Amino acid sequence: MSLITAPDPGWPAQAQGEADRWRDSGIKGLVQVHHIGSTSVPGLPAKPILDLIPVFASETAMDAARLLIEALGFEWLGEFGLPGRRYCRRDDPETGKRLVQAHCYVQGSDEITRHLAFRDALRANAPLRAGYAAIKGKCAALYPGDMQGYGDCKSEWVQKVEAQALKHLSTEENT
């Protein structure tokens, strides 16, 4: 079983619908919700799981939102290995298939900047996008059904591109 699927042009609309659910739920301190990850890049093969970054005004607001987030059908897992993050996931109740992952952060977090810079670099650069698709395909073939192996396989490439994207972003901000 392949970890990644062909691009689905419906992913951005699905992510927007999920972001709207968050915004309409009355969560206090929710500043914005970004769509990140491969499903946010048109034409890119991906694991068919939407990744979101809900951005909060403060850590207090983020933690206070737990009950409302759980009421949206998400499982709250706290930091889940990454300090400063609150990780939540929503699975299809009938199939158990993962649908959405929310990586909540407080506004100003470097993690938000890093994810958005990577996403935006892929969106803006067709050869870079094709290179990432090739790496993802290679890693998925080498590690079928092994999420950890797949992630480790593409990690060096992702880190290199993230560093370049962040450098480009800081250069733009200084001009």
C-alpha cells in the first residue's frame, strides 16, 4: 500500500471547509488557520490527510480551546513530542482513516514560519515541486506502509529546502 496518492484538486476546498469549522466554532483566541503540507500544494502527490496550523493568540488561549476542539471531533494529544505545539487529529469514525491533523501554535512561532516558507516555496517553483514529488515517490516505494521510514527518507531533502526558503524569506524581509 502506497503512503501517497495522486494529487486531489479538492484538497484546498476540504481544508478551507475544515478551517471554517474551526473559525465558526467559537474558539476564543484563534487568530487564523493555515493549510500546510503536501495537500496544500496543487499538483503534488500526498498522503491524503489535511494538515492545518491553527494559530492562537496565546498558549493560554490554545490550551483553553481543548474542549471546543474535541467537540469538533478531534483527539487532543498535547505537545506530542514537539514543545510549544498542541497536536490534534481527526479520524473518520467509521473507517478509522486519518482525515485531518492540526498542529496548533501560538502566533509568532518559528514553526509557523518554517511550514509556510516550505509550502510557499513549493507552490511558487515547479521544478522544486517536481523534485519533491520524485523524492516522495522514491521514499514511498522504499518504505511502503512505514510512515517513520518514509518521513526519515525525505527528511534531509525537506530540511535543505526549508533552510533555503527561510533564507530567501529573510532576504525578502531585509530588502
